[in-house]
Amino acid sequence: MQFKILNKIIWQCRLTSVTLHPMKDGHQFVLAKFGKLDTLEFLFSYIYNERNYEALFNDMQTKRVHTIERLLIELQERSYHKLTWDDVDRGICQRDKIGEIQRNSEGRPLIYSQIVVFAHLDNRSLPDVYQILEKEYIDISSPCASKALEFNNIDSYHAKLEAKRRKEEMEQDDWEAGAYEEYEEHKYDDMDLSSEEQIMRALENGDGEYHGF
């Protein structure tokens, strides 16, 4: 997405929150939130690798001062805005609206030609303006725009829950079918064993209680 920077202001800021969050692969990520130095007004959040947690937490504890660029940007194409967790922290929306297109009180999608973003922490490359625009804004003429307008976070959440429930049911059915097949395969095995052999097999399988052990 192409853009033009109309205005740049350097603001002082500091970390106001550093928290660890789990990922599906068993690892964790660090969610760091930054606020304006003088008022602690929430500005933006950024995700770091878990190995940065201790350094970031110490950074927050010592109230280290950082700088951030507040950029007024003109978009080449008018765009919709996808709501994010940052919008929740800014008081723009509730969490059940995350991922949806931002709308006015009458339900009409808002269209932006100028926006404000926070980028280049401590005069570095990140947060990156292009990444922010790619994640949060959709050209209204884009093929993806109509699908984005149809997205409903609550419906999506319930659909995921239903898919998870069905998957768990299928896995349970598969387990029960496998257990039944194994039972059918071995249910007559003990008939050819002596009483002593049946007791030994039960003990080996943890079923000694059936023989008074």
C-alpha cells in the first residue's frame, strides 16, 4: 500500500505493560505496550520473542524513556480499517469486534484517506509502517474488501468452537472404534490360557483387581 507522510512528530514514551502469552506450538511471546511519557496514554503495542521478556520487564520497571514517531499519513487509496487489540486499548471497540471493519454508530464502514500511525521506536526500523498498513488497512477497491466487510468476529468465534467440538467428537469416535476393535481382536485370547497365566496377564496389564490383587 502506497502512502505519503504529511507530518512527523517525535514523542517520548515508555513501556507500561510487559506480559507473556502462550502460543499453540508451546512457546510464548511477549506483548509489550507503550504509553505516552507524560500522560501514560496508550499509544501502541508490539510483539517480541519470549527471550526478550526479562530485558523488557526491567525496561518497564526502570521507566526507561523511549522515542516514537507519530506519523500523519495520506493513503494513496481510500481504505477500510480492520480493528485490532490496539483499538481495544484505545477504547475504540470491544474485543468481540477485533478483525472486523471499523464502522460508525449507524453500522456504515468508515473510509480513511488519512491516518495516524506510531512507528520507528528509538529511531529504528520497527514498528514498520508498511507492516502496519498491510495488517490494519484494506483498499476499498481490493478483491478482499467485500470478504472483509462480511467478517463477523462473533460468528467466526462460534464457528471455530463448533469445528473444535466436531473434531473432538470425531477423535473420541475414532478412539472408541479402535478400542472396540482391539477388544474384539483379543477377547478370546484368554480362553486358551491356564488360570495362572490369566492372572499373570491381568497383572501385567494393570487389571489385577479383577483377580483379587
